Amino acid sequence: MNLLVCDDDKEIVDAIGIYLENEGYQIFKAFNGLEAIDIIKDHEIHLIIMDIMMPMMDGLRATMKIREANNIPLIMLSAKSEDSDKIIGLNLGADDYITKPFNPLELIARVKSQLRRYTTLGSLEKKKNVFRTGGLVIDDESKIISVDGEEVHLTPVQYKILKLLTANAGRVFSIEDIYERVWNETAFSPENTVSVHIRKIREKIEINPKEPKYLKVVWGVGYKVEKI
């Protein structure tokens, strides 16, 4: 599982990272709220440990931003022990709270507890009708596509193409294969038809369609959605 540790004190981040890596977790590190948000956009994170007092963007504002689009378990970390900080953090969406200095065994226990709860509630379970890679999410039950928490509107054909590629992220599909799977008919010179739809999809899901993050061409072979 991927855990994000965010604190402006590099020594604390490194120490927590060591404790959690010893438990078998993959650790991502950030040193302010803005860096944490960027990591969450680019990677699948299963739990966050977030300090309150940080430069650029503090933990409270970062938690508010994260909760706009994400229900990742979040443990708030702070040198302060006043009840007011704990209450504010919990009200903003933190799931737990631990005060510095902390016992590493207690921190690990809280992390495992939150991950168990998260998994039990089903938020972490891979659902057959939800496909995701990085910040791109397709909920096939509701037919809703979102990128970094922002809903994207596609035509039915565009939706079918993107769903096919996202459900098989990392796999390259030829133009003929895409056409036959989406249109359900034999492909005769489908290059222009498919490429036009690909271009339109990129315009809607990519920040820079000319340098796509998700929907990429593999020259001479076909298209794929990058597995992130």
C-alpha cells in the first residue's frame, strides 16, 4: 500500500518513513500541503499522515482541499496538544490525530487501524465497475468520468473508447481493435474516425493535449491509457 507522509521537518518525515517501510509500506514524501496534493493527483495513495503547521499550505487547508475529491484515511500530526486543534482537524475531515512527540508503535498501530477500517468499508476494494489510473476515474455504473476530482463530459462513443483503454491501462490497442470493439463492426480504414475521437478525448481529459499524461499514442502500433 502507498502511504504519504507530509511534514515540513525532513527528519520527522524520514523517521516515519523508515518505521512504515519496515512494515512493508511504500512511502511518498511531501514537505508542505501543495506538494501533498500534487502527489495525490499523480499516485494512488491509501493513507496520509499530515502535519498541521507547514509553509506554503498548512495541513488544515490541505485537508480541506483533499476532502473535496478524496476519502483517503488521514491522520493529522501536530506538535500542539490543545483540544481546539484536534477538533478543527477532525471537523475538516481528519480520521485520527496524534501529537508529537509520538511513540512509533502507536503511530504504526493507528495506521494499521485506519487501513483496516478503510478496507472493511469497501473504499479500497477494486470494484468491477470502477476503473482508475492516477487521477483519471471512470465509474461505469453512474457513467461518470472525473480527472483530479473534476467531472468530464464525453459523448457515448468517446466514453466507450476511454473506458476500453482505461479498463486495460498499460495495454496498447491497435486502431482496428479499438474500432471493432467500440463500433462492433469490422474495421475498414478506421484511422481517421478513431483519431478524431482520440483527439477530442484528449482535449477534455488532458491539461496539455499535445503532451498527454493519460491517453498516449504508440507510434506504428496504436493507443493506450498510461498505467499510473
